[in-house]
Amino acid sequence: MADLSQEPKHVNVSDPSAAAYWARRFQVPVEAVIAAVREVGNDPSAVAAHLGLPWPYEASGIV
């Protein structure tokens, strides 16, 4: 299991570099991350669930 202690606590899509990080983290387009945050808020586990992914999502290789 991944060490989430260094993981950001919220999915930030207001900053382009942070949004890009989350898009890479979830391996989805930035637009999908933004849409998910609009729907379910900025909790990483809620965003992952909305995208149909487990949390922590370890397949991205960014852990």
C-alpha cells in the first residue's frame, strides 16, 4: 500500500500544475479531474471513486 503521508490532502484544480499532477496521478485528462471535483468535491478518495478508480490509485506510478 502506498504511503499517503506525502500525498496532497485535496485535489486542487485551480492551479494548472496541481491539476496536471492529479491528471497524471489518476491517468485521466485534466478535464476529467476538473469535472470530478465539480461533482464530488476535492477529496482524493471521492474523486478517485467518481473516476471509477481505487484509492490510493497506485497504477499511475506516482506514489
